Amino acid sequence: MQSALLEFDQLARILNYLWENRAEKRIKRVLIQEDTGFAERQVETLVSMGAAMGIIKPGNQTLTETGFLLAEYDIFIENRASLEWCHYIGSSTYKNLFWYEVFNDLLQDSNALQQNEWNDYFRAKLSEQYTKRTIGKALYEEVRFIIDAYTEQNFKKLELLNITTDKRIFRRRYLQFTPLILTAMIYDFCEKRKTNLYQIEELAMTPGSPAVVFGVDSVTFRQEIEKLHDLGWLRYETTHGLDQIRLKPGYTSLEFLKSFYEDRDPKVTEPGKSVLGELF
């Protein structure tokens, strides 16, 4: 994934260049280097970080649809809502191996651990899949990246990771969801699984779900779902004694994101029409 620290101001310079050249279908990294003054390795790392959060297409160095929104409305990724979304994407995507494992496994099963104990956890877990040499330095860098991102960089605003006086790292449940962003997460999670119906209890325990990566229990998550139902953005139903979420036809995760940044109510997307509209 990445091996440096997540410097949001540096990532913003990459996003700005990609935004200014948004008409291009592919942007060479050397052009980004010339514009920003960053070294080749630095550009590669920052693009990788942007890709991990779902805002940059790594193959051609262009913005994703979500990347367009952030580049226009919150290029430094400072807004709590933007951080909620980027955390969800980064920690729910399995190819972001360490990020995914931290929030879907390590923090689910463990008490407060020190950084060296995180290293031990990953070394033991990955030893059957990779050689010591492959794990090597990358393990320490990835662990350092995640801890720094959530205790020193912008993700600190979410207060998901906290450190005790004896340097033990623990997670707090997240209880300040931005309603439109949480709805976007739920739609995204279901869209990726090609379903418009999900049992709440199952959703609250499935790795990669908004509930799991934000450390929210099923009771609290159900309460959040009820709020979204009252807003009319999804349906909260009880069938045969099972509580479930049903997505509403015509809505998409991207539309909920766009409606947040444009400060308006979400609307049903017409078939075949991009919800980005005037962003292009």
C-alpha cells in the first residue's frame, strides 16, 4: 500500500494538479513531479495513498468521482465528513491489507496494545502467507503509517484511535456520524455486494461494513439506521422478527456524497445520467 506518512497538505497538491488537468484521461507521473517538485518515489507514494482512499485512479493518475468532489469542496480533506468517508474506504478495502486488518480484526479482538505488539500481531498473522524478508521493513512502516494517520494527521479528528500514558493504543466507538455520509457508506457497502437488502445484525458484524470499521455495536448501529429511515433515505423494516435495511431505488452512494457537499437534499438519479453533472 504505502510506506510514508499521510501528509494531507502534500496529497492536496497532487489533487490540485489532477483537478486542474481533469479533462485528461491519463496523466503521467513525471508531469505531476514537474508541477509539484516532488520526487518520483514521493509522487508514487501519494498517488498510492489517494488510491487507498478511493480518490485517485492509480493506473492513470486521474481523479475518481469521489476525488472530483473532494478536490472541489475539501481538497485538504479536513472536513469531518470527508474523513469519515476516506476512513471507511481505506479500512473497508481488503487490498489495503494493514489498514483493513487493523480496523476489522486487530481492534475487534484485542485490548489496548502498544505499537510493538501491533508489529507482533501482524508478524504472526502474515508469517504463513509471506516470508520474513517480504514482511520485513514494510510491516513496521505500515503500522507506523496507520498509527500516525489517526493520532497525528487529519484522521485524528475522528478520535478513533487514542493512546494512553503508557503508549497503549485503543479505539473508541464512533458516535458522531454525518447522516448523509453514513447513508453513502451503507449504499456503497450494499452496491459492492449487489444487494439492496441487508439484515442489520449481519451488517453490524460483517468485516468492511461501516459498523465494524467504526467500532459501532449492533444496538447503536440500529439507532443510527432508524434516524436515516426517518429522513427517508432508506427503509428500516422488520420481517419475521429480523431487522433489516432496504435501499431505495434510484439513490446511489455517490448521490448522497454529492448532496452533502452541495448542501442539498439527495435526489433520485435518472438512469444513465452521471450524478456529477456540472463537475465536468
